[in-house]
Amino acid sequence: MKIELTTEEKIYEAAKEIFYRKGLDGARMQEIADLAGINKALLHYYFRTKEKLFGAIVKRVAEVFFPVLFSTWNMDIPFEAKIYTFTDKYIDFLIKHPFIPNFVINLIHQNPDKVKSLLNFDKLPISAQLEEQIRVEIEAGNIIDVDWRQIIISIISLSVFPFIGSPMLKIIFKLDDEEFLKIMEERKLIIPKMVMAWLKP
Amino acid sequence: MKIELTTEEKIYEAAKEIFYRKGLDGARMQEIADLAGINKALLHYYFRTKEKLFGAIVKRVAEVFFPVLFSTWNMDIPFEAKIYTFTDKYIDFLIKHPFIPNFVINLIHQNPDKVKSLLNFDKLPISAQLEEQIRVEIEAGNIIDVDWRQIIISIISLSVFPFIGSPMLKIIFKLDDEEFLKIMEERKLIIPKMVMAWLKP
DNA sequence: GTCTATAAAGGGATAGAC
DNA sequence: GTCTATCCCTTTATAGAC
């Protein structure tokens, strides 16, 4: 039983779908209208221009994607637990929204300055707590001496790349959707194990 | 001292530059013509349509990218040496061509079937030798028992994602180009160390 | 081969009826 | 709010001179 969406919600859903897959330039207003089950004129009635509609989708995506990406880093829990928590929560999110990473990456590639101001990184230090935590762990001799940024880069790479590169991985390994999902579920534990094995002295 | 390029080469260079950054839909023929120092009509004289020009660039990219990505996997050298060789060669390539991964990813996202037939994976098993090699290593007890695909996915993720996500990493860590490059150079050794630490029983 | 000028198509945006 | 019809700018593609 389907819940009847408002027209605005139908547009959001359709626009999200099309923009995720084709980007701003590749998307057609006609295509979005068709998918939403309305006509082009009504799209413009709700969102004036294509850019504004795109901007609305970007805003929505940013509001869910970046909190999930960064919220774990500054939590006040032990280092090892933090890595396990991150991969578990982040991969869960990516399984639900597999197209978002590629969308965000292209967004930043094509307009780094806009995204920079949108995120306001100067006001919100996203990893200050983690940087300090890693420093303490290194000094205590709990983990090897390595650039803290290499740790974060590695964890994010291991988690997010398989989703960005999923069409290629599916071709290379001849995977169907179910097999791919199973491999991603396994990574929730594989990734923290790998990272900790590396960091243990 | 610059070598004078033929018109066709000037078009290739210009089109590559624009298509890498903006994709098929975002690129403008006028823009490519300007960058090549010619006019639009001459573009069409050489390559009939925008799609054909794009296809020519794709062909060129595929011819360098996939060999670099896959050639190491089936080499007849020990497992550990293979990982070190791969990260070294692959990251060298990515430093020289940082825009290619994102270009290829988007290509496959938007047209998986075309890329599939282009690559002809059925004829060229890209990882059969490596799969067997990992099986032998596991049976000999040299590495832990883990899905061989997880190993390859992890190594590729660790190597290629930082380049795909470089604009975001530069924002998060406030990196300039030089610092970013230094971190990538360090990864040539960090990645194999991490993977081997994980796989050692 | 290379140019200028122009045709043709595509697609975002609006007018106006209901 | 929602539709049909249409405008008009942008961009691809071609014609034709040199």
C-alpha cells in the first residue's frame, strides 16, 4: 500500500533519481517531469529553474551525507571502537544510498568552492578530536607512528570506494546485486580488522 | 621549446582536458575548439559529431588505464612483491593522470553495458592468475583465509579513492597540491604494509 | 584544411487557459 | 495547482567561400 505523495515530494524523488545518475548537465527537465508523473511547466512552477531544483537536491543530500560521514569522528569513545562504529554505520548508510558518494564527488569536482562554503569547514573542525586521540594513542605506544590523515583517508577509501566503483567491480568479478551486497556487509568487519592489524605495533 | 602538434593532436589534447573535467554533457564544442586554438567547424571536420569525439577520447583513455590497472595482477611474481609493485606503479600513474579515475567511473556509471563490451572481460580474465595465487597462499598458511575479492577491492580502494576524492580531502585536511602529492607518495608503501599486516596469520 | 555564416535541433523557461 | 502551447536562447552541425 503506497502513501500518496504531495507534488513537491514527487518532484524531489524524481529529481533526486535523475540528478544522482546523470548530474546537473546530463539531466533533462522533461525526464524529471515524466518520472514525477507531471509536466515541465509544473516543475518550473515549484522550482523556477533547473539550477534551483538541483540546489534543493544538493541541500538535502548534504544534510544527510556529511553528518553520517563526520559524526562518528568526534565521539568520545575509544579509538578502536570508533573505527568499528564508523564502518558499521557508514556502510549501512551507503547500502541504503549507493548513488550518493558518486554524486557528491562529482559535485565537489565541478564546484569545489561552492561546496567548501556550503560545508563551512572552518567553523566546524570535523576531525580535531580524532587527530588528538590518534596523537595520544601513538604516544602511549598503542598504535604505530603514522600520519593521522593516512588513517582517515584509508578508512574512508576502504568504505566508500566499493560503492563508487560498484559498476566496475560488478563487471570485473561478475557479481550480481545480492553478491555485491554480501561482500559489502562483510567489509563492516574486514575494514576495522585490517586497519587495526596495520596500526598495532 | 614546444613541439608543434598536428591539428588532430591539438583537438585530442583539448577534448581530453574538457571531457575529463566536465564529462560528455557538460562539455561544449566551442570550449574545446577555443582550447585547441581552432574553430568549431574544424572540430566537426575531424570528428563529425560530439559523440564520436568523446568516443575517441574514451578509447584512448581505456587503452592506457585498464592495462595499468590489470597488468600487474597476472604477473608471475610472489604475492607480496606483486602488491608492492602494483601500488608503486598504479599510484605513479594516478599522480600523472589524476582525472582519469573519476572520468572512467562516471563512464561506467552512465553506460555500464558499453564499457563491458569495450573491455571484453569474458575473453580476458583479468585476475584468474591472482585468484589462484591467493588460494595457494591461503592453503600454505602464508595468509589468512579471506575472500580473494576483498583483497583486490581493498588494494584498489586504498590506491584510487584518494585521487577520486582529492578535492574533498583537500578541503577536509586543508591540503595544498604539494602536501597532497607527498601523502600520495607515502601511500605507495603504506598500502602494501597495511594489506600484509592484515593478511599475515 | 581552415575559416565565416547559418541552419537545425534541443531543451529551459513562460504565457495563458482552466 | 495543473495543463497545453509556444517562445527563445543555447549549442550542435552543416554549407560554402577561400
